[in-house]
Amino acid sequence: MAAAARVHNTANNVMNSAVQRAALTAVRECDEDVRAMAEDYGRRRDLMLHALAEVPGIHFAEPEGAFYVFPSYDIDLPSVQVVASLREHGIAVRPGSEFGARGEGHLRLSYAASPQSITEGVRRLARGLSALS
């Protein structure tokens, strides 16, 4: 029941009317702004992927949507424990286990941040994972 409730909540939550109106305005009137933001997120994604490629023990596929990377790690610890340890290094990420059983051994990283924050975040991630090895 708990798993079914999780799926139900995810699939059936609706956006409030203000968000729906904003989305409609974006679709109708903001092509240039949306394109510019998509390009900016593409640059942020590339920055994060290039930085992550230098972190030993991290493996990932290029994201196809949103603004998240879902890398796996080589450390033999549950993702909740890895996340708790990473917090001690000043980084906040989500444990992959929150996204289902196949997410265990992964972390969810967001690149919806400034380029400086992305660079510093990956640096801290590398330092935190190195401390766990």
C-alpha cells in the first residue's frame, strides 16, 4: 500500500492555478526566455558532467531532462549513509534510495544552481567521497 500511495501521490498531485497560469504564459509568450534558460541549464549540466567525470568512483549517464544527475558511486554504503556523511562536508544531495530500490547506490544532484556553486559542490562531493573510501 505504501508503494502504491507513493505512485498515486506522484501521478495525481496537481499544480495550483497560479502555477498553471504561469506555465500557460510561458508557453504562449516566453519562447526567447525559455530558450535562453534551456541553454543556460545546458551549460550548467555540461559543467557538472565535466566536473563529475574527474571524480573517482562516480559513474553517470547524461541526463535527458529536468536538471538532475543521478550518478552511482563505488562505495559499499547505503545512499542514506553517504548523504549523511556528505552533509559533514557541506554538501546537500538526495539519496538514490528515495527514488526506489534501483536508486540505491546513487545520489541525486541538482545543477539548478550557479556555475560557482556547481563547481564548489562537485569539489566538496569529491572530498566527501574520498573521505569515505
